[in-house]
Amino acid sequence: MTRRAISVLILVLFTAVITLWVFPKKGGYTERSVKVLSFEDEIGEFSLRFYNVTPDIPYMGMNEYAQFIGRQPFNVQQSEDGTYVLENWNGAKLICDSEKGQIFVQDWNAFMALPMPLEKRTMGLKDVSLDFVRIVDVTYEGEATPVTFDFAKYGIRFYSDEHDIYFPVSTLSNMMTDIATNYMVYDGENLHIQRIVENGVIFDSAYISDVILAQICGEDRPEDIIRQCYADICFNFDYFYGHPGTAVLDKALDDKGLDMALESLGEEGKSIKEGLLSSSLEIYLGNLTKLFFTYLGDGHTVFSGESGIATILDRGINDAFVKRAGSSYKEAFLNNPIHSQQMKNEMINVQRALCWGEDNYREYGRTAIIRLDSFLPDEAAWDSYYNNDGEFPDDSLGTVITGLEKASQNPKIDNVIFDLSCNNGGSPDPMMMILGMTTGQDKLYGWNNITRQPMAVTFEIDANFDGVYDKKDKEVKYDFNYGVLVTRHAFSCGNLFPIIIQEEGAVLIGEPSSGGGCSVQIGSDIEGLYYLMSSGQWKLMDYEGNSVEGGCSIDVPIKTGTMQITELAGDPYADMISALFGKELIIPAYQEYFEDKDLDEIMNEWFSEELDKAS
């Protein structure tokens, strides 16, 4: 199966003042059967509705979505007052008033809940992406804050009848996506069902349909598409954004919503807004890129539609468009301080290679050092392994397991350091597996910004990788003194992991990590372009309920000196950074982080009491 790069997000907003119309319960529509794809594989067909007043917008029922993508179906009932009620398997209800254009939910978490543990369903929905870990419970503390989703405010039309509540596919997917990143995208021709982690990093990808190709070649975006795109982005960020506090617009967005936050930017905000409501795809993409990188960029919130389209298009379709798109994306990326810093952080990798080479495992004295550069799993390899037709995967988790086994076979090894000096995050699944095998920890903590509740996720691991969750898994545990080598490069799961394992007794060495305190949520527009955003459904917390956005606290600091980028001349990545930021660029020098002898001494001194008892 060929993995075609998939579409990039299009974040879109709506006008400051929108006329509130009455939303009809029913409307004239036609039905169109479309293919359902997972990457290049056709996995079914589905009949979408296209209402006469918005002929370019595909609609799907909320109950249809729940059943089709593998969730529990809802029970739909009509109330005496003319509203409709959707009831989940656990009794949680959603009340729909399509005349007012609103839906009310007493407890959104309960309404979205699935029975745990969630096994694979026909469409491949999982609570997590891999077979070696599963969520067995999600609990919330205190009473949920009710929420009213006011679609009329954004001009988003929806319809209801005795069978279902029908939303634009983009709105529906934005509402019902989850922390496992299951989502649905319509690209103008086909329906795609995916999860982010299936493809690892997907920022430079796009669904390119004939509809998008026509717009790339100069055809106008339809008026109903323009309105819907802007409405969807406003709705999504107003209700589901996690507010980590690092983006330029974060506070204004929290106070008054995205549309009015743009107004607060004066002429610049007005220009971006006009661009998002443009009939030109090129202008639309350019302003989405500017909005995301300049004003919403927080390390997790990313739109790369311009770059994705420029990467995917064959030469000759519209060379001028591709050149301008790639150029403006590059400029926006480099001008964003968070993303440009992340690029510069890769120089730590270059310096480490000069000291340690590319070894994944090292031993010195009583200490083993295991390299852990990301938490991105090789899903295909793990699927093959669990289907008994593949070798044990050689991804980041495989590297850790292999390293722990090597350390266990050497009686001289008492300490293990996880080298997260170049770790920029990934999926929580491998992180949960490593935590379970090393510390026995089986919980992660967070905050739900929608219901205003602390939450706890309980998971279990298949620690012996035999495909069965049983008592034998409890017997697998690697009993070492643990440390983590941390730099500013550590972000997202690379930031959360050291915080959690420190609470379990590990020592953190180096310098504080750089945050990334929200889970990632996917959003999409009605034409198949998508984006990533810091999610409000799961803001990451430590054991005491504190946000992890500020990074970890270091037990044993290692100071960095400075060096000029030209000192690393000859390395391809260093030369690229030098070309982008100038030969005079001064960067931190990390050579002292990678001294085997010093790290062994730190571990032995920190755990001296434990080591004395053991000997």
C-alpha cells in the first residue's frame, strides 16, 4: 500500500458580526454516494447529504458518524418541545435545538465516553494506536461544567429529524475527534478516515482532489465553502483549544474567541481575516499560514497546507503557485520563534553525534545509557509483529526494550539513563509502555478544558508482548536506578516523560525541557485540508495537578557554553541552519552532556544509598 501524503490543515475564521438565522429542522437535499478511504485503501462507501442552500457542503448524521467510525450508536428521541435528544450507551444526553442552532450537553466527557477497554472495531478505531497498551478507565473529578455549542453564532447550519442530527462533515469530525486522533476528512470527492499516528509526522501532507487542483489552477472557492471554512476554525478554536499560554493570540482567544481576537490585531488582523474569506485558494492558504505560525504557533498548533501542496504537486500543474506557496511557508516557519528554535535545537543532535556517534546503547561503569530520540512508533512493524509475520520492531520503543534487556544481562549495571537530549515527542503509547515496564506506573493525569475537570487515565500494558493482558505482564519489570538526560530539545511527550518518571524516583540531569503541555487534536476544513492544535480535551498535568507547560525541574544541572555555528561546518544539517540563520549564529555547546564518566558518577552519587544496600 502506498502512503500518499495527506492534506494539511486549513484554519478558517468567521466574520465579527454574523446575522443569526433560524435553522430549519429539515431542508431539501440530495444524496451522493462517496468512497471511504484509509490512505489508499478503499474500505467502504457512504451516502452524504448535500442541502440545497449549501450545495458544496457534505453533511453526515452524528449517529451515522458514531456508528460508521466504530463508536457506540446513539439512541435518538424527539421531545415534546420539538427538540431532539441523543443518548449515549451510558445514559449521557445531548439536546439539540436546530431552530436556535444550538446543542446542549450536561457532561460532554460522559457523552463522548466509550466503554473501556475499547477493542478494535470494523473501521479500526482504537483508544490508542498500538496493541501493546490499552486504556482501561478514564475518570473525572467533580461535576462537569455544562456546555452549549452555539452553532448559530458561527453561521453553521445543521438539521435534525427523528433519525439523527446532521452536521457538515468537517464540523462533526472537529467535534468528535479524540485524544487517539481518530478523524474524518472529506476532500471534495472522497471521505478519508485516519489517525495522525498511523503516519507519524504528517505536517507536510495533503489530500489533493480534482476540486483542490482546480482551485490551485485559479478557480474560485465557492461561497458556501468560504463561509464554512471560516466558521469551522472559529468554532474549533473557541471550544476545543487547550490554551497552553505560549501563542501570541492565546489570551485574547481565551477572553473573546478567535474572530474578535483577530479584530484586536488592528489592520493586521483585518487583513488576515479578509484573506481567510478570500475566493482565492492561494490567498486563503497564505493567511492560514500567517495566522498559525505568527499568532497561534505554540509548538503543537501547526498548519502546513502551503508546504504540503507544494511538496505533493507534480511539477507543471502550477509552478508559480508551488513556488510562492513553498516560499511563504518557509518564511512563516522561520519567523515563528518557537518553530525556529525547534530547528536550532536539532544542533544538539549534531553535537551528540560528534561525542557518541549513532549508538543507541552505551555502558560505562555501573551505568547504561539508552538513546530515546522520540516516542513515534512504527505502527506497521508493530502490527506485523503482533500478527506473527514480522520481527521485533526497531523503533524508539524497540530500542528501549533491547537496551533494557542488554542492561539486565550485565550484572555490573545498576543504573539506566534514558537519553532524551534530542527527543521532540510523539505518541503517548510508547511512553506509557516504558513507564509501566520501568516504574509500574499505570496512570496519566490531565485537565479537560471543556468540562473544567481534572482527569485520570488508567492504562495497562502487554509487558511481555504476547498479545494477552494478564498477570504475566506484572512479572515484567526492569529494576534499575533511573535517570533522564534532558535538554531544551525535549518537547511534548519528551517533556512529560521526565516529569512523570522523576515523580517515581528518577533523577533528571541537564537542563529543563521546553514544554508542550497539551495533547494534540486534529482539525479540518470542508475541502480536506487539516491542521493540528493544542487540545483542551487533555491538558497534561503532573501528579499534583500542575500544568507541565513550564517544563521539568532539573535535579543535577549541566551548564552549557557557547559556540559559533561554523564550528560544525561540514555537517549537512549544521550547514543548512547556517544558511538559514547566518554564519554568525551562536548556539549552546553541549559536549559536556555526553561524557560517559561524568554521567556514571552522577548516577552513582545520587543513588549512593541504594547502591550501598545492594552491595
